[in-house]
Amino acid sequence: MKLLILLSVLAASAIASQKRYDGYQLFQVTPKDQSSFEAMVQLYEQSENYDFWIAPRGIDIAMDIMVPPAYVSVFVDLMHAYSMEYRVKMIDVQTVLDMAREERERTPRVATPRYSVDWNTYYDFNDISAFCNEIAAAHPNMVTVSSIGRSYENRAIPMVKISTGGSGKKAIVVDGGIHAREWISPAFVTWLINELVENYAAHPQYVDNIDWYIMPVINPDGYQFTFALTGDRLWRKNRRPNNDGIGGSSCLGTDMNRNFGFHWNEGGSSANGCSDTFHGGAAFSEVETQHVRDAVLAVAGPAEMYLTFHAYGQYWLTPWGYTATLPSDYTQLYNLAVSACNKLTAVYGTRYTIGSSTNVLYVASGGSDDWAKGGAGIPFSYTVEMRDEGLYGFELPARQILPNNLEVWEGIKVMAESLF
Ligand code: 0X9
Ligand code: ZN
């Protein structure tokens, strides 16, 4: 009994030392006219006080905004002043984070774990890294693991190559975990590695015809910070202190998905080092994006496809993110995404929106997808924003990991088959 009490006190103090979101509210806001839409865009671009979980996209399109308690009343005033349609989706974000953590703590690992991760719950960077080594050791003929380099905090960023050998094969490059808080991303990408390898016999064609280069967590410092007892579950960026943005060194982190060097800093990113979409001091200013750049360039010859996994909103996005102009091969990119999403939706009815990032979401330059296509010359480049549509947002319950993975896998198969 004493031990139980001690453990619960320890757990409570552990929770207490992560960044807390007591009284933070998640608003769903729908601008009804141009001037209210523009007001929200201004807020998105200029204020650090509001965390846009889903950024402004247009009139009549809902966005999700987390508002700190001190700003709730002025925010509600703003809603009324602009006759905005709004509702509170989470009355207290901390409660949602606590409930998710408690559920995770109750979730047992699978009874006879083969590897350091399973897909019943979410795992931190150390477990994912161990998994990469373990699956390589278990399948030395098919899997090789390497490190593309070290992060700012000195973590080795793993890359898993899956191949049955032979020359002249096309390749697919996959990454996850560029945005730290989007936990379903590494949870899917690790599952994909496992599916290709452990279930090889069920569908050998996906590995026999294609070499896969898979990086499950390209922002390890940020990802680990979302798990750390003194961290922040809702952290997005990497963890390098920045002196190169407006706002100075008081703020940490660059949005790696604004730091890639193709039409860098051409809109939808911030020069403010405290902003969640800080683009960094220069294109590829971050050691992690440099490593990803070099690793992708090393396989850019055979690579025909680049897939980067995010959350949330259920979008299958094509370039470009920096301009509303469509790439010249857009029809091909679009049609393939439609075929993939048809198969995806057939599994559980989950619907995805398809289109170019700028047209479906918003302008955001410096994205890895734009660079993969425009900089590395990989023709089929997609950003996949997985579950959900905002009911849980980043706290997608662990019980949805497998259903998410199974449906997205159907889409991936279509993508891969297009290269056979
Ligand atoms: O804004 C982003 O970086 C992505 N959405 S997220 O909510 N996961 O942050 C979308 C990126 C789409 N691609 C480009 N804009 N290039
Ligand atoms: Zn993201």
C-alpha cells in the first residue's frame, strides 16, 4: 500500500514537471468572411501567444487554436468582434494530456514483445532507435541500419534500409517525426518497417521491387522532449537555442519543415525565433535538416518517391507548399493520391482530402516535400497528414495506432505499386 502511494506521488510530481496546460482551451474557429479570416491569419503570423494546431485555411474552414488561460477572455472578445463562429473543443488541455498519459500508463506492452516497440502504445526515441537496431540484427539479409548523423543534442538519427539486393531498383524515401508532437508519425513509420520486413512473405513484391530508405524520427531532440519528464508534450520544433531569429536566444527551436532549401522563406514561415513556424537563420541552418538533405541526396538517383508523415487533419498533399502554382506533373501526382486514398478509405471509411499543400492547406515554404521534389529531383513527393480530424488532435489515442496504420498501409501499397 505504502509503495502504491509513493508511486502515485512520484507519478504526480513527474507530471507536474512537464510543461503544464492548465486552463488552456482548444477553440475551433470558423471565419465567416474575408476580414475575419485575415484577422486570424494576422494572429497566426504575428502572435506567439496562440498555438495553431490547425492553421487558417480560408473562409468557412475551421481551424484549431490553443489559447492560454490569460488570453481566453480577450480571444472570446475577438471572436465576437468579428462575428466568428467558434466553440470550445477542449475546456482544459491539461486534462486531455493527463487522461492520455494515464491511458498509456495502463496499456501493457504486448505479452511477448519481439522488439523494443509494439503498436499498442507510443514509444520514445530510445525505444525506436533500439527497434531499428533489433530488426536489422534479426534480418541481416534484408535490413541495414545506419545513422545519417547526429542531432544538436547528439542523438544518432537512424536510417533503415530495406532491400533484397540486386541493382537498378527504384527507391522510396520515407521519414517521420519531423514535428515532435505528432506522435502517430513515428508510430506509423516504425510499423511500416515492421510490416515490410516481418510480413515480407505475405507481400514480397513491395521489397523485391523497391529499395526503401526509412527514417522514423528525423527530429529526435524535439520528439524526446515531448516524452521527457521536464519536457513539453506539445513541442513541435527541434531544440537548438536560436540567436538568429527576432526574439533572440530566449527561444529554442526551428520548425524543420520550414528550414529546407527550396524557395526557403517565401511565405508561411516566421522570422521570429519564438514562433512555432520559425524558419531558421538560413536554409538548412539546422544540423538535422542538413543530415536529411545529405542522406536524401545520396539516394536521389534511384529514388522516385518521397513520403513524409505528419498529423493531423487527414490530408494527402502534393507539392508545392511555397506557391499556389501547381507542378507541371500535378495530374499524375494527384491521380496517384486519389487511387491511394480510395484504398485507404475502403478500410474503415476514413476520408482524406487530396491536393497541393498551398491549395488545400496554406502557403508554407521550406517544407521537406517541396525540397525533395524541387531540390533533390524526386518526382513523387507527398506529405501525409494522418488521423484524426481534430477530436483528439495530437493526442490520438493509442488504440487508434493500428487502425491508422492499417488504412495508411493500403495507400502506401498503391503508391509503391505505381513504381513497379
Ligand atoms: O505546416 C506543416 O508543416 C504541415 N502541417 S502540420 O500540421 N503537420 O504542421 C504541412 C506541410 C505541407 N507541405 C508544405 N507546406 N511544403
Ligand atoms: Zn507536421
